Amino acid sequence: MSSAVVVGGGVAGLLSAHALCQRGFQVTLLDADTLQVGGSPARGVASLLEAAKQRGGIPQYSHPHALAMGGLEAMKTLLPGFQEEAGAALVRRGGVELDVAKDLRFFDFGQPFARGPSSLTIVGATRHLIHSALHDEVAARNGDRLALRGSCRVAALLWSEDKSAVEGVKLSDGEELRADVVVMASGRQSRLPQWLEGAGHAAPDVSKVDAQLTYTTGFWRMPADWDDKRWMGHVTFGRPHGLRGCGLMPAEDRTWQVFVYGVNGVQPPTDKKALLAYLADLPDQEAYQALSRSELLAPLTKYGGAYNIQRAYDKVALPAGLLVLGDAVQALNPGCAPTQPQARSAASCKPRAVPAVYC
């Protein structure tokens, strides 16, 4: 049986591991962080914040998330029944099914969008709930074909004698894992370019776009009398002239995941009173009015510096036996675009680097 090592236990890594298992590989998935061993109910703000401490490799773990329509539809290709089974499981575990055009209120360019029923469905949920459901689904479907190992840091690649092919990985403790295929899904901080150059291969060109986007996030309890028919989630953009905005996305236990941003050097505060004043200064007052009546459940946190970066691996000749996926190829500031469909698309393709082994 052919073997594979997947480096990185995020969305791209989990889906890649599943795709390889389904093609007959014996797969070992490695992650530097502590990996959850299936079955956790993964509900609530407290469980999210505790899990985030264990997932330092995913710096946005505790920030707002939703399983977007593109992610749901795309994952269904790799995981038949995922949308019906895992999507329903997300809702049973506390996720909130949303009609984007009816349940979310958007304000942009000085006015609210028209709203009405549609087929555009997403699930509002914390990253912890989404990741737990995907993790459990992949583990359950692949059984003994998949070994999940946390707290494993990859220190180097193992090379063939002439450095033309990757033959496995070496861990920081000296353990060597040989494999027919190595998949690097190790995130935006991937060290692969340095490892390639060290073995005499070309590193990819890098493109960066930095909108100087900074955001403050927090979890707020909805008011007890909140009417979901008013709206369940809300997004305000400051365009065309403003440099600030916000978003409220429903999640487990009648909470809102709140995202307040500034661009081009504008930084939202992390003090509750100051943040409400920041919201009051937006061109639309809906978010301010809602959060003024809501309970902040945990300290506000700030995140910045996550520029958009793309590494042009499609323009270099990768050594045999090596694949690169997910944020290791293209990492987007999470305030700019979702990465779930991108990760699924990468995992489901038939890479040119190792066609004889993978396809």
C-alpha cells in the first residue's frame, strides 16, 4: 500500500488526508498543535477559547467564522453527504443555519441591501465547532487508514540521494517518517521555500497585498428579547469613504461573533466602551444598537498583520513526491475572504507533481 504524510491539521490538511485515504493511501497527518481526538461536543465560548490555546498554528481560531456556502458545496464533492450529515450535525451542536439573502442584513455604499428568501445557505458557527465536525467526519470515514498525530513539529524533508524527490519528513525529535507522497498544508508560515532552496530547488516567487487591515473581535450574548426576524447577522461597510466597519455572525448558544475592523492604519479599540463609541460612528447604527443591549462574554481581542500572500508554486518545478496546498500556497487575510473553498479545491485536484502515485 502506498503511504502519505500530510503536514498540517487545518481544513486543507484534513481534506487532503481524506482524499488520499480514499485513493488507497495509508496516511499519517501531523500537526504541531495538540489535536482533538474525536467526539467533542465543541460548544460554547468557553470551549472555543480553551481550544484556541491549543491551536497556536491557527491564529484566527478564536475569531469569527462561518461555514460558507462555497465551503459546504465544495466539501460535499470530497465528502458525499457532508452537507446533509455534518451540516445537520453542526446545527444540532448549536450552529445556526442562515439564508444569506434573508437572515443577514448588509449595509454598503450608504444604504441597506434588499432582503428576501434565497437558496444561499451558510452555517454560523465558531471555528472550533466547524473544525471539530470536519475532524470527526474525516476520522470516522477513514478508520485505520488514517493516523492523526498532534504535537509533532516537522524539522526537515527527507530527500532522495540526488535530491530530485521527497521521500518523507524528519521530526524535531529526530524521528523519520518515510512516505511516497508528502503534502505540505502547513499554513502561511510554511518553511517549505527554505527547504526547497536548501536542496537546490527554486523557491516560488511571492506576491503580497497588505490592506493594513486590523480587527477587534469578541463574543456577545444576544438580548433575551432579540427578534430573529429583524436580522440574525449583520455587516456594515464604511464605503465609499469610510475606513471602518463591522460584522455580527450568529453562533452557538445565542451568541454573536463580532468583528470590528479598520483599514489603512485605522485600529478599532479593545475596550468595550470605546468599541461601542467606534460602532456609533459608523454610517449605520444597527450594530451599535444591538450590541448596546448585549452582554460581552469574554475579553475583546485584536488581530492584525495578516497580509494576503501568494506563492507561485505553479511556476516552479516541484520535486517528485511533493504537494503544496492551502495557506502554504495562498493565504488570505480572513477579514478579506474565506479559505474553505480554496482548501477544498486544492485537496480535490489531481496534482501534476506526482500523477502516477496520487491519481
